[in-house]
Amino acid sequence: HNVLDSLGAISAARLMGVPLESIQASLADFAGARRRFETKGRIDGIWVVDDYAHHPTEINATLKAARETGAKEVVCVFQPHRYTRTKLLHDEFCECFRSCDKLILTHIYAAGEAPIEGVSSQALASDIEKATGQKVLYIDGFDEVENYLFKTAAAGDLIITMGAGDVFRIGETLLKELREVEK
């Protein structure tokens, strides 16, 4: 996303007559958009990233970018956003996680919506497994996800929390726990 956005910004700036040197200087200072492949921290060779991706197209693109980093394993922790979106895009969700090595789904972030019968992260996890053959873990509580990651994360792993809800908290807490052990 950042590369495509940068190309668009460069093109627009050039059309408006902005000198290339000014564009280069601006891009060099740009830290990226918050919650778009945002590095939350690195510790003991474990890289923790957060991304706002919550649509299958964004998820696929983000995980492909993660795969290209050279990480030993790409571990995705995904929190579906809204019951209606999860239902509407179910088939696309079943296909968009192929670029990760491990996939963990947490509870759906309702964003004020009432649950829809038959729509759940557990059902989605099962359907992704059937569609792709990937092993998918459903872990409802953030504490349990953090504990699992703390026990299984290894040097070379890229752990990416993904979704429009509060899933980013998992990465933040994991980093705090890893720092405590390091002391």
C-alpha cells in the first residue's frame, strides 16, 4: 500500500511542478501511515507489526508484503471486523491468508453490530482450513493469544496483528512481556 500510495503522490507532485529533490526529501522523512505495516517493536529477533487491513484484498496484499521481508515465519493474528462484513466476504476471507505460515483468528470486533447467527470466527477458521488446508487456530481471548505467542514465537518470526478493531493490543502486550523476560 505504501509503495502504491508513494507512486501516486510522486506523480501528483511532479504534475504540479514540485522538484524531484523536494519529493525525495519529503519521502525520506515520511514514517508511513499509522497502522499500515507499522512496526511496533523488535526483540530477540521477533518482529511485531500491526496493520489495519480488514478487507480480503488488503489482507492478501499485506501478507504478500510480509512474506517478501524474508521472515522465517509470518504469523498473522486476525480479528474480523463486523459480523456483516464477515458474512458478506466469507468466501474471500477463506482465500486471502495463503501467504502466512500461521493464522490465528480472534473474536469478531462487532463495532456496535448485533451477532448474526452462524457467523463467527470459529466457523470462519474451520472454513479457511477446509478451503486451503492451512491449520488455523481460533483463540477467543486476547490474553490466550498473547500467551500462545509468548510460548511459540521464535527469532526470525514476523508477527502481524491485523484488523480494524483493537487487535493491535495483542502485539503491544506481547512486546511488554518479551521485554520483561529480557531484563
